[in-house]
Amino acid sequence: QVQLVESGGGLVQPGGSVKLSCAASTSGLIINTMAWYRQAPGKQRELVASITRSGSTYYENSMKGRFTISRDNAKNMMYLQMNSLEPEDTAVYYCNARVGPWSRESWGQGIQVTVSS
């Protein structure tokens, strides 16, 4: 069974920073690509950034230069460093991972990030 648990969210002021973490429990299965998604109120869930097991990254345009995705394969951890946050970044952020030989998709429960003064 695969379990993903996000942490590190909360309330942050505009222009501030926050770092999200995702801890994965996979019963020994290899984690392939991992990603962060977000869903703002009234909007569809959208991709924020992704990272392959070898460390190749992809960012949605609006996040480039502000967000940094990283992972630690030995610890089964993924991170999202978010800088220069804007109110428009307010959303529930979800950890996503493709696990095992068939790259089965798993989701975390999500964590709220609110950017407000």
C-alpha cells in the first residue's frame, strides 16, 4: 500500500516563502515520477511541477523561477520550495507519485497554503 503525506503548509504573507514536504511510504516499491498539484477554490486541479527519479524537473510557466521541486530518493521524500508567494498561489497542494513497475498513481490528502496579509 502506498501512502503519501504532505506537511509544511499554512498561512504566509504575500512575498513570503514556504516549503512543502511529501513523505512516501511504499512498502518497498520504487517511486518513479513525483509531482505537486494544486487546487484553488472553484478551480480545477492543476500541475505545479514534477520530478523524475533521476531528477529531471518540469514546471508550469507561472511557477518557473519562484518554485523549486526536489526529492530525496533514499528517504522517499519530495519537497516544494515556494518563494515570492502571491495570493493567487492560495490552494490545496497535493503530492502525487507514480509507484511500482506499472507506475500506479497515488495521491496525498492535500495541504492548505494560504497567501494573505
